Amino acid sequence: MDSSAIVTGILRYIALNDIEVLYFKSLLLPLRVKQGQLVETAGEITKYFINVNTGCLMTYFSDRQGTDHVIQFATAGWWTGDLQSVSHQTPSIYSTKALADSEIFLIPLEGMNELLDRYPKFERYFRILYQNSLITHQDRLIQNLSATAEERYTKFLEKYPGMEQYVPLKYIASYLGFTPEFLSKIRRKIMEGGGKDVES
């Protein structure tokens, strides 16, 4: 599996020599997953840090009634999964599955710790990722509190262009905090050319 994309992504933030690149690549465990296949299962301890090379993964929480609440979509170049579970080795409350046939890279916790010990510059890379992730989650919280339904949906389309082509609308609705029926009303209204915001 070609690992050039993940290396290119890292090089946007830190400089690496050939030895460091080779060592990082040696830690990557390539895995091809089919649509619908679970990569991470609620109730189990997550063993790996997960990077998407191609395709799309979805991380979600299932409540007691069996309703799935989408936490994150991850497309090419994104890291995903339950960071708390893999870092603290506690059972995950989330599941992560492939929404399309995907190629992913896994890094075991032990390998990640060895990487950071041997080459501390990777600490900077992951710190920037975690900062960006926190900013994204804060932005999403503010949108949920203050943005109109149409604004939230439009922002989603900007962040995940083309996502609707292979992700069921019920998952997009869950991510946005809508019912599928309400999302259909928003989409129909936008296609018809606007007007007042749809009432939930």
C-alpha cells in the first residue's frame, strides 16, 4: 500500500530526513477494509492509531436505544478513532466502521510511543493535529448552538465535499443533529432556491 500521502501530510508540519521517514513507515500496518467493516468496536480497547489512506470511515456512539450518533467522518489524510481508549487502554465507547471500501494505516500504541521517544519532533506534528482537532470540535459546538440548520448543512458540504455521494443521508443527519426527514427538507429547500430557514 502506498504510504506517500501520509508522509507528505507529515512533511507539511515537520522536516524529516530519509532515516526518520523509513522508521515511521516501518511502524505502519496497512489494512484494506470493506464497506461496513468495523475497525474499532465499542466495549473493546482500541489498539491502534488509525489513519485513512483512501476511502471514508465513520466514528459513532450507539445509545441504549440502539440509535447511532455520528461523531466524526474521516476521509483521506485524516486520523480517527477513540484517542482516549488507545492512549489510556480503556474500553472504547465508540465504534468506527468503513462507509466505503477503504485503505487505512494502523500504528500500535507501543510503536507510537517508540516513535515519539526516538524522534521527539513527531511530538510537534501530533500536537498540531490535536490542536486543530480541538478547534474543529469547538467550531462544531458553536455551530450547533448558534448557526441555522441551513448554515450547518452548508458548512458540512464545504468541509466534506462529495461526501453525499457515498454516505447515507441518515449518517449526515446524525452528524448534524437532525432527523433524516428534517435534512431532506433542508436539501429540498436549498435546491428550490432558498427562502426562510427551515424550522426544526
